[in-house]
Amino acid sequence: MTLFRLAWKNVVGSAFRSWVVYLCVLLVTGLLFTSVLLIGGTRDSLRLIQQRLGADVVVVPEGTEAGVESALLMGRPVKAWMPRENEDKIAHVPGVREVSPQLYLASLANAPCCTAEMLVMAFDPQTDFTLTPWLRQHLGHGLSAGEAIGGSDVFVPYGEEHLRIYGSEIDLVGSLERTGTGLDTALFLTFETAYQVAEHSRTEAIRPLEIPPESISAALVRIEPEADPRVIALQISHEVTKVTAIPASGLFQTFRRQIDGLLRSMLTLLGAASALSLAIVGLVFSMAVNERRREIGVVRALGATQGEVLRTLLAEALMLALGGGASGILLAALVLYLFRDLIVVSLAMPFLFPALPLLVALVGGGLVAGLAGVGLAVLFPVVRASRLDPAVAMREQ
Amino acid sequence: MTARTAARIPAVAIAILAIVIGVMPLFFNCQYDGKTLVLANGREVPMKCYWTARAALAVAVPLLAVGLLMAFSRRAETLRALGILGAILGVMAILLPTLLIGVCQHAGASCSLVMKPTLVLAGILAIGVSLAGVAVSGRREEQTP
């Protein structure tokens, strides 16, 4: 009988002990994997949204920073207006290379004139550096009047050919990749289309779309390569009145702090759960080994060496750790993948499921952590059992 | 733990999953949330997630029966047959919201957020547990003299 087969027989033969160890490892690795995936997925999502914006500095009306961040992260409508002349003022700040204005609008909820409630972002194709490169690469041209592109969750309803926004029919000509943020439910169109929709809404919508004249919601800024975004942001805030300039690295600070707080809570919970589970694993193994002292004595008397007994007991523990670890990771990954949209909505934080290479690395790391934890927890009882004197052990009742 | 107890674990798990498959969709569909499709003639009809919820009930009832029968069956052949049937019903639970009927396209709808992932997860678990039941029945057959 091989070592593996002997260990497997022992695992199957002690069903209660095996189930306890299996479930403890499943719990620890599942929790570990969920925490890492949640925190990593949220950070990836924040990084992606910053890349998507492509700006070094974002300028918003004073007091609307949280609203604009919330709009970008969760797709919540925001009312943010500042004079369009700010665009020129920002462009004249030394170190600023490009400025592109944006309008943040919202369609109506539960209204026949709108397909669905969504954040509508209008951009100026003459100056835009956020979407225009993507449009040229994927569509081969920019957006015409009456055309829009949507986030990954924006779709034309079944049986219809266009999206309806404030009574206007809009052609959805493309969809952006998933970001796990509010941008997935946002619609992107040009200033020209936005003004046409506003004009049309006066007669076709249950409520007109109001865009204050000569106003913009935000200005995205690109700076010269040698310039420091924090310095430029300070200069813009100093030279343009009633605006807040946020360097890209300073965006979503509130959310980052929330995530850090969540990370600390999760690590505390995880540490306590892991310590408790591994203590139970060690205790159960210790009890099981004590019950099998006579059996181990007989095996030793039949000629098994200390090393063979040690390897068999360790193999049992590692088999259970591997099974429990793989199940825990698989279950956690499955739940997080299937319920990722619910996580975004209910926790009100962005989340992006990791790409396959990172996922494979995380699975490998989780399994190694599970194996190492169980290996350490059972090491003491296993070593003690392997050193039993066969004669003493066989005489025990 | 006896072989009989071991055989009852998948049976209880399948019964619980059957209840989840049957009950959860009833409370997480657009009809339950008060949303309907309004036709051009003004008539309101249920959205497709409502029909998925109804069809899930038709999968849940036989799956519950599989769980109960598994709990009281002794013969290995019967356990094996019930396990295979449970796995097929698990596949059906996955196919209903994904391919056969589907759920609403709107990503924020409760059918899309909760019903679909719940049915897929419960279906996958039902397949896994049913196949575990088949494996347990095989072990019992080995142990029978």
C-alpha cells in the first residue's frame, strides 16, 4: 500500500475529523480569498477609471468634488455647473497642455421619454482626449450628432432600434469595456447632441433637460510632461475662482479611505477567524492522533519508521488542506463573480473581477497559504505521534 | 460517521438548494418589484424574469423530491440514479436564467442582480452535491458484501 493510499484510507475512515478540518480550511481560505479579491478588485476599478479619464488634473465647481466623484464611481447624477470661460482661464495657467470640458447630465427615471435612468456625459470632440482616441481606434471615426457610446451595461431595449433620451432617439454606436464603476451605466455623447436633446426635450419630454447657457460641469486637464500635477492643481485653484482642482492621484480619496478602513476591518476579522480555525484544526488532529496511539504503535511495531508515520500523518492533513482550500477558493471566486454587480450596488463601491493571470496567481497563493497554515497547525501533534515508543503505545488501553 | 449518515448529507443539501431555487426567484423578479412591460395597446404583460421564476419552481419541486428520496433510499443503484437526476436538474436551473428564458437586460434589476446569480450558483452546487451523492453511493456499493 502506498503512502498516499494509506493516508486516503485514514481520511475516509475518520469522517468526522476529516469534515472538521476540511470545513475549517474552507472557511479560512474562502475568507482570505474573498478579502484579497474584494480589496484588489476595488483598487483595480479605481485605477481603471483614472486611466479612462486620462487627465492629470480634474477641475470641478467648488463644493461639488464629492458629487462628481460619486457620479464617476457610482453613476449617480450630479448638478455641477461653472462658467465655460473657466476653460480659457485654465488653459492659460503655465504648465497646462490641454483642457477639455464635460457636461454631466442625467436622464429621467420611469419616464416614457427616457429608456432608463443613466448618467449622461457630454464631451467636446474638438478638445476631448478621453474618448476620442478610443472612438478613432474602435469605430474609425468620432461621434456624429445623434450618436452615442455607452458603458458596458448600457443597451438598446429589446425590440427597439434607438435609445430614447428626453424624447430624442439616440443611436448607440459602441460600448466601452467594463470598469466596475458608474461609468458602466453612463452614456457618452457630444456637446452638439446634448444641446439638440435639450432643445428637443422642451416639446417631447415630460420634463425638459436644462443645461445652463455657457456652462460646463468639469474640465479635464493634461499638463506638460515635466510639470507636477499637484503644483498645477494649486495654481488653477489660485487663478480661477470658485473651482476645485484635483490632481489625478488625489481623486476618490474618500473612497480610498473607506477601502483602507474596510481592509483593516477585514484583516482583523480574517486574523481572528484564521487563528481560531487553525487552532481547531490543531486540536482536532491532536485528539485524533491521541485516539490512534495504539494503531500508530502497531504500525511502528510492524516496521514503519518514524519518518514514514510522520509523512503519512502529514499527507492526511495536507490532503484535507488541499481539498478544503480548493473548495473554499472556488466557492469564494464563484460567489464574487456571480454577485459582482450586487456587490457594487449594495456596498456602493466600485469592483472589478480580476483578469485571469492575476486570478490564477491569487488561487495559487490561497492554496499555498491554506497548506502552510494547516501544515503548521498539525506539525506539533504529528511530530509527537511519530516519536511514540511502539511498546508503550501498544500497552495503552 | 456511518455510510448512511454520509449519504444523507448530499440529500439534505439538495433539499435546501431546491428550496432556494424555488423560493428566491419568486421574490427577486421585476413583476414582484411592480415593473411590467407596457405594450403599444396599453396592456401590461410580465417581463421574462417572471417566467424564469415560474419555471424555476418547476425545477425546484422535482429537485426537492430527489433530495427527499435520497434521504430515505438504501440501494446504491437508486442513490446513483437520483444523483444523476439531481445533476440534470442543477443544469436546468443554470440554463433557465442564462439560455432558455433569461432575465431582464437592465443590470440594476433585481432579477439580474440576485435571481440569475442565485439560480446559477444553486445549480452549480446542486450538480456538485448530486455527483458527490453518486460517489457516496459507489462507496457504499464497494462496502456491501
